[in-house]
Amino acid sequence: MDTAPARSVIPFMNAAVRSRSYSARHLAVGLAGYCAFINLYSPQSILPLLSEEFHASAAEISTIITVSTLAVALTAPFTGAVADVLGRKRVIVAAMFVLVVPTLMVGLSTSLSAIVFWRAVQGLVLPPIFAVTVAYIGDEWPTKEATTAAGIYSSGSSLGGFSGRLVTGVIADLIGWRAGFAVLAGIAAAGAVAVLFLLPHERHFVRSDGLLASGRQMLGHFRNSQLVATYAVGFGVLFNFICTFTFVSFHLAAPPYSLSASWLGAIFVTYLVGSALTPWIGWAVGKFGRRQFMVAVIALWLVGIALTLAPSLPLIVVGLALGAGCGLICQAVSTGYVTITAKAGRSSAVGLYVTSFYLGGSVGAAAGALAWTLGRWPACVALVAAMLVIMITIVVFAWSDTVRQEKPSAIEPT
């Protein structure tokens, strides 16, 4: 019997199997990012509603955001070290399943203190998902293909961040905010099952020698002034995002705008602006220089936050879109700068950046609450503007002029 036709089909079959495997991996990392970030900022669109229900001030209700970002900041540096010992997929999938519980419990909470507690638990569980997924991408994809995988992860994360705010806002208007968190828990559960089956076990993972060695390496990063300066910029990025998008909800929920929870959730479509711009960042940094480009972006961010003082809602939305786009660009450039500045231990260097980033978010929520109490939205705008000026100063005086080509890295959505 002539088996030549059968043999000629085999390469095509193998190629099809490889293609399906790659598609499954891409979908898995996108889902991991989506399920993590659909939960982190989801209460932002319903903060005015929760403030009314629990008879809490804007400062008190903002602790719902503060506590989760603080929990992320506390656990992020150690997550990578733990995954280096236990393995990537095991940590990612376990954390995704655990995430379902606090998400569901937020919706079942009958007091503000209970919501704050379960939001803290959410924050503790999230770094094992998004930080380890980024590490998985770096391990399992070749350099040229890792860029595509990181882009899919970032797109899933950005879409998750937007979806979480929109879903809670729309469902809160339709059937109540508690149902919104039940829906988010269902999405998280479905995502965990999908990632369990779609994400292959790591093949290139090298187990770490231990947590102590990772800790020593992490402390060494503080001797690098370029890294410390970049951590400070990252702190400012999420400080501004949280201060802006937490308290603009209160600003727009009040007269003369009086936006409902659904419309407040829809405002976060401005976040998608940054996702459209990030593919051009490498070109812009190469053409204009990292430092000059960052100064220009932060200056444009200043224009955006100033526009939110306008009485016109369309102008406010334009200002928020400028802020969201500039913020994501700053985040992408800063993360890339960390990866080329760290001479060794890049995972722990990025972990420290993530800690500084989310610590900035916690401080931004707390400082924004104080500003809102003292002077409402104009005081919040002044606070953000001051932080942007500090960021420009750091970039001008502390960042190096040297421009090197870096490997694109995944962006932490805000």
C-alpha cells in the first residue's frame, strides 16, 4: 500500500495541532489578565451608591479601593519568589479559583467593614495571578513571540479593568450592586476553569534555589538610583489614576451632572484609549528619547487633568481620556525602563516596581479622600497636578539620557 499521501498529511496535522496549542495559550493568558483586573477596580463606578447605602463619607467609602491596592502592594514582591519555588501554572490556577470566594463575599456583605475585609482578601489573591502570568510568558514563549503574548495579556487586562467597572455599574442600576459582584464571581470561576484546561504546564521553568536568595537580590535593587527613581514614577502613576477615577465618580454623580452608576461605569471607556496607543510607544521612545518623551506625555497629562475642571461634561470626558492614555503610556515606558536598568534579578526588580505602583494607588486614594473633604473636585485636581510636577522633576533630573532597545513587557493596567 502507498503511504506517501498519508505521510504528506502528517506535517499539516502537526502544524494544526501546534496552532491550536498556541491559540489556547494565548487565550489562557488573556483570560488570566481579564479575570484579575475585572475585580480589582470594579467598585469605582458604584462608590457614590455605596456611600449612600452605608451612610459613609467619600473618604470612608474610598477605603474599599485603598485596602485592595495596599494588599496588592504588600504581596507583589513575594509572589514571584513563591512561584519560582512552586511553579507557574499551579500558582496561577489556584489563585484564580480562590479569587471567586472573596468576590462573592463582597456582594454578600452587610456592612462596610465586611466589604473592606473581603476587598483586602481580593488584593492578596491578585498578584499570584497577574505577576506570575507575566513570568510565565517570559519563560514559555520565544523572545519574538513573547511580545505578541504580552500584548494579548495586556489587552485582556485592560478590557477586564473596563468591564469590571461597567458590569457593576450597569447591574447596580438594573437589579442591585450585590448582583454585580455575583456576576463577577461567576466570570472569575468560568475563567479559572478555562485557564486550568487551556494553559499548558510550564516546560522551561527553572526552580529557584530558595526564598532567601531572592530576598537578598531584591534588596540589592535599592542601591540602583535609576531603579529607585523609576519606582517613584510608578508610585505617581497609580497615585494619580486612583485619585482621579475614584473621586471623579463623586464629582459626576452630584449635580449638575447627576450621572447614574451605569453612566459612571461607561465613563471608564476612556481607559481603552491607552490600549490603542501602547503599540506605538517603542517607536516614540526610539525617535524622541525616553526622557524627552516622558516629559511630553506627563505635560499632556497635566492638560488633561486641567480639562476636568471644565463645566462641560464632554470636555471632562476628553480630559479623562487624555489622563488615561498618558497614564498607560507612562506605565509602559517605566516598566520597560525597569527591565533594562536591572542588571540581574529582573523578576524581583519588576516585583518591587509593582509594589511601589500599588502603594502609590493606596496613598492616592487616602490623599484624594482628604483633598475631597477639604475642597471637593478642584482640590483633587490640584493634588494630581502636584504629583505630575513631581514626576516630571524626577524624570528630568534622575532618569538617564541613554536610550537602549528593550524587550517589550506586559503593562499593568490601572
